[in-house]
Amino acid sequence: MAVYAGPLAEILLRWGRELGYRTVLLEPDQQRLSDALRSVADEVAHDPTTIALDADADVVVTDHHREDIGPVMAPLVHGRPRWIGIIGSPRHTGPHGPALAAEGVDEDLIATVHRPIGLDIGSREPAEIALSILAGLVADRNDRPGGPHQPVTGSSDEDA
């Protein structure tokens, strides 16, 4: 699931589909939706309280500047998805913590939100950011560290 419409969400949804994900876009402000975004999402939702999350769901919040971050993220965090993260620089404290606390979310649940997200590849543009996020999600889902392959010693041949 990508939360909030924009160039990053569009790429995450398009590539997520290619990776076999069922794609969902959550955008409370319907005026921000474009035909391109609608076309890459299997589902478009506007109310976070209506989304049924399960232990297999991955949630990426693609904008940390939105005023409604607390009310939008709180139901998602309470839904206990497999993984939830929000974009942002590792050099700054994210706004989601205080915003979620203001919504009554306890510290243990706030701590489940990953930030920063994605692999550290020096991403700057939306496509690079999406690549790092999706690579990190696939690595996490497959219980891999997400770094370079390590040389294999011995005769066993594991899947890459």
C-alpha cells in the first residue's frame, strides 16, 4: 500500500504490481488523484479506517509533510501490517511520532514504524527512491539483509 498520491506512489504501485504485490493507494484528498495513479492501483481508498490490513500487508507512507499524517497513519498502525514505514531523511526526526501520539497511539506501536526506509543507495529521484524501498521490502519479506551477495563457501548452492 502506498499512502498519499504523488510521483513516488505512482512508481511504487506500478513496480509493486510487476513484483506481484496487490497494490492499494490510500489518498484522503480525492483531488490529488490522477488517472495515471488510478490505473496503477488495484484499489484506491480514501478513508484509512475502511482498509483491512493483515499480517502480509506492507505500507509505505510517501509524504511526511502532510497535515493529516496522524489521523491517516493511526488506523494503519493499529491494523498491525507486516511492515509499515514512512519516507524521510535519517538526519531528522520524523513528524509521525508526535502526530501518532496525538492520536492516542501508544509508544510500542509507534516504534513499529520504520524510518528511514529503503536500502541506502543514495536515492534522490522518485524512481531511485522507489527502487530502494521496493528492494528493501523484498529483502525483508525474504528474510535477507538487503546488502551485496556474500561469497559462498562449500558445495551447497542457495537461491539468490
